[in-house]
Amino acid sequence: MKSDIELIDSNGKRLDGRGPEDLRPIKIEAGVLHRADGSCYLEWGGNKVLVAVYGPREAIPRHSQNPLRAIVNAKYNMAAFSVEDRKRPGPDRRSREISKVISEALEKVILTEQFPRAAIDVNIEVLDAEAGTRCAGLTAAGVALADAGIPMTDIPVSCAAGKIDGHVVADLGKEEDNFGDADLPVAISPRTDEVILLQMDGHLTLDEFNKAFDLAVNGCHVVSEIQKKAILDKYQSASEAE
Ligand code: UDP
């Protein structure tokens, strides 16, 4: 949707004062829930996301079991109160799509073949939404899986980039998502830069796409450091308490 709002000024400053490559502030805490096998609470700009991991456990119903590997059930849920206009509770087309792409992304890094016939549940609850919730949810899921001790090749991480008023920028905020020209959420395995999720909403030229993709991957590496610190902090404070 186009608007009369100027999303970026002639000095390259965005509505919230960020430069084109800057991310919104991010806070991550691992192990916030006591009954889940692993958990994470994440704030990213105005987004607030809680993730709980349960499993690996025997997959039920039995016909859902894969004899060769675990199945990964990521379930993304946007709370009714998380958005400006109350969202109708329960799954819809959008949340099913996001659950599917996040499940597929997580399957790329989890060593699922170590747990035949098992299921790993990843519950992603969006409590406050301000654009970029799938990236926030996947990033928090990576930390919660690590907290659960699920073997992975890497901690998956996600960040978006996009285009506003003709400029390619990292990590779109709410107005930028609503009134911008394109949004490109990306998730990677940061050790190898293997892409595990890539979606695009809107239009980009090939040059713009390449620029946005590079910005998103750079953003992923910034967020990856915050993920690692959150996990270290949890285990450092746990060992100090012993
Ligand atoms: N949104 C909303 N109501 C909805 C779905 C989305 O207000 O039913 C808002 C919410 O702030 C969300 C943003 O629109 O973060 C962008 O949604 P999108 O589908 O692009 O996914 P996201 O960027 O959150 O991954």
C-alpha cells in the first residue's frame, strides 16, 4: 500500500531514526519457562515473542511417524491482542503458512535422523506484533531448541530486509511494512550461510534483490551473536547458582 508518509528522508534517516542498515533493538532471554524442554523470550522492536519447545517425544498419532527421522511441528500463533485490530483467535491461512515455512527451515538444521518416529513441537506465541514476526519467531525458536538440547548443525537465525520509498533497508518496522514496496524475510544457518527460508512480498529488481538479500544476511549475523549471548548467559547463571 502506498502512502503520503515519507518513510525515509533525504539523509537516509527512517521514521524511527534508524539508518538503512540498522536493525531495531533486540533482547533475547533463554530458558524462561520451567515446564517446557526449552524456551525463549524475545523482543525485537515492538515484537514480543515467546517460544516453547517440547520433545523429542513419540509422534502421535502413529501414522504421522516417520520411521527414519523426527517430524518438526512448528506452530506459529498470533495472539488476538497482539495487533491493533483484534485478530480472530485460532489458525488462519497466514499462520498455517508461517508454521509450515518455519517447520521446514528448522528441519534443515535439526539432526532429525537421530530421533526416528519422534515429534519435536515448537510453539511460537506472538504476544505483540509490529512487523517481522516470522523472523522474530524463527530466531526465538533457534534459541529455544538450543535450550532444549536438541542436536542441530547450527542455531538458525532470521532477519528481513526490504524496500521503502525506493531505498533498500534492513528489518522493516510496522509503517515500513504497511506502506513500503517490498519485504524479504530470510533465515540462514549462520555457520555456512545456507539459506533455510526465503520469502518475498512486493517487487524488487534483481539489483535490489541482491542488495536486500545481503542486508538480510548481514542482519542475521548480528542477531546470531545476540542469540549466542542469550544461551551463554543462561548457562553461566545456572552454573553460578550451583
Ligand atoms: N498484522 C496484523 N494483523 C494480522 C496479520 C498481521 O496487524 O492479522 C500485522 C502485524 O504487525 C505483522 C505485520 O502485519 O507483524 C506484518 O505481517 P506479515 O504477514 O508481513 O508477517 P511478519 O512481517 O509479521 O512476519
